[in-house]
Amino acid sequence: MLYNDDCRKILSTLSDASVDLIVTDPPYRVTSRGTAGNSGGMLQKDVNKAGKVFDHNDIEPKDYAHEFYRILKDGSHCYVMTNHVNLIDMLNCFTDAGFHFIKSLIWKKDNKIMGSFYMSQFEYILFFRKGRGVKINNCGTSDVLEVPNKKHSDIFTGGGNLHDTEKPVELMKILIENSSKPGELVLDPFMGVGSTGVACKLTGREFIGVELDQNYYSIAEDRINRTDKSDPAEKSHQISLF
């Protein structure tokens, strides 16, 4: 089920303990910078220089952490991606909501982002649980996930990124396969261009995705609908913006 709406509205309609897993990459603050340059073309827009990544960026962890906890089943997992600027706030909000913080995973990318204080090459994936502790399905998985940071490009913008913080489907598959079973329900309230939904379809999970931005929603809907479980790879990284 896909929704082009504010996730706070959709979350309020979901029943208590109705979701088996949450995997999401919420919009969050970045470091404001007057010249936000890097080799990947990200953080060049005025909105980025003001400390935001997207136009629809005015939501904070306290606005959804308690709802995440309410709708998750006991013993379920929750993965939330963040950066160093928002790390403490994210941890505090989720533990205040009742979550148990298991550990921080590291997504090691193959690209580096320029900065004044070391180049950034990783993102945090905060790993929480609700209630009783349940092991992941593949206990041999490293807490450092090395997955190339490949993004889809828009054929009408000279190859620019469709979504500046798009996450690889392969990264989402690791989290989904470790913390859910086929047929279970996975939620991504900030689905962007739909990587989590594609990963769910490829692994036989049910999916609820919410995206506020109309363009991103349309791209996600198309990607997920076109995904064939028998074909584990999306062949094209060239997608047109609707």
C-alpha cells in the first residue's frame, strides 16, 4: 500500500502492533554551509546551504518516534538512518518513546563527501527493538555494511540525481532479510523514490510506503510496480522525472 501524504497522518491510521519492521531514512538537518561543494553533486542547492536536504524537511524525530513504537509488534526491529548532526536527538527521542537501542550499524559508501573536518564516507543506521530481544536471521552479518552508493539519474536533467539521498536496494535488502520473514509487513514512512519498497517486493515482504513529495512518490510507485521478483536487479539507472 502506497500513500502520497504526510506520514504523521498515515501513521495515526495504523493499528497498534500491526507492523513487523520499520526501515526508513527520515529527512533531517545537515550542516549549513555557504559553499556546499562535493564531488557527487549533492548539497549544492540553496535549501542545502540552509541546513536542509529537501523542501519537505520540517519534521523531527519527536513527531514520529512514539507512533513508530505504537504500531510495531513486540519483538520487532526498527532501522533509522541518520547523520552525526542528528545522532543524539534521534537516539534520545527513540529511547524516550520506549525503544531499546541495540547498536549503530555503519553503511560504508564507495564515495566521499567533501568537508572541512575530514571527508564523510559513511552513514549511521540506528538499530532499535521494541520489547523482547529477537536475533537477526543472519547473525554472521557485519555491523559495517559495504554497499556501493549508486543513485538513479534523471535523463531530463543531464544525468543529475533523481533523489540526493536515495538508498541502494541491496542495502535495504540486508536489513529487511535480517529482521523480517517473507509475507510480513514492512513500513517506510519516508520512502523517497522507493528503494525499500523494491527490496520488499524482491524478498516477498508486504510493504507500506509513504512519501509527501509528489514527484518522488510517482517515481517510487512506478519502480515498485515494475519490479519483478524473478529479476533481482534493476537494470537501468536512468529514470525520467514525471
